[in-house]
Amino acid sequence: MGVDVAVKITFRPTTRQVLGRALFLSGASLVTALVPAAAYMLAVRHWYRYTTLALVLLALAVALAVAYAGARNRGVVLDERGIHPLKAVASQRHTERYAAWTDIADIRAERRASRTVPVVYLLDPEQKPWRLQAPYSGRALSTDDELDEKIFVMRSLWDAYKRGLPPHRQRP
């Protein structure tokens, strides 16, 4: 006698990846905010310490907020139907990408720029391969030590569902 297995697994960027993105964004926003401010202060020959401190704190706060908001929207959900993007906001206007388990030809880990990402290849040759936004692994703070296990889970679910039938397990 078989028992249906209900599956819903969500992959998002790790906390370390969110912090790494926040540090990168804060560095970029600091440069954007401080270069004009420093040029102005050099031109008037007066250094405004509190203004500089306020710019640094504002840049850090904006970077953390943007990184957190971006991390909430990135990711994929694996369920019994297939792979689909994580919908953190219902009013998002991007094109939904969805791959049913029966439409997937292969799931591979591939190197893209400085990251290793799972790529979903579909049976339809007209469709481009789908590079997933999460999970991923890169350098420094972008590493994900569990990427191999996550890709193994994806491939295992695909293997179990690719014939269109839910997997069953035997009762002992």
C-alpha cells in the first residue's frame, strides 16, 4: 500500500549571501554618496564630520534594506507540480517562469561568471535553459556549502516526478 508524498521545498539565498550582497551594495552606495560630498568638502576647504557620518549610516541602511528586499524575492519553490519562482509579492510584474517535472530534460550545476548555479534544461528546444536565482554559490560571502545537496534534492525530485506520477513509499 503506497502513501502519497506531499512536497514543498523553498530555496532562498543564505544569510551569509544576503550579508555579502548588503556589504557590496553598501560599498557601492558609499562611493556614490561620499565622492560628491568629499569633492564638495575639499572645494570649500571645510570637513563636515556629522554630514559624513550621516551619509555613511544612510548608505548602510539603504544597502541592508535593498539586500534584504532582494533576497526575499529571489528563490525557487519545488513542489509536486514542478519548479517555479518564489513569489514574495503578489503584484510583481515579471514574467513567471515555471517548469513542470514532466517538461524538464535535465538539471545541471553550471558555472556562470563567478557563480555556480543550477540550470534547468527543458524538453522543448525552443525554450532557453532556465538559470535559477537561488540556490547559488560564488566567492567570498556568496558561498553556499550546501549547494551540492540542494541540487541533489532538485534532481531527486525531478527523477521521482518526471513520469507524471507521484512517488510512493512502502509502509514497513
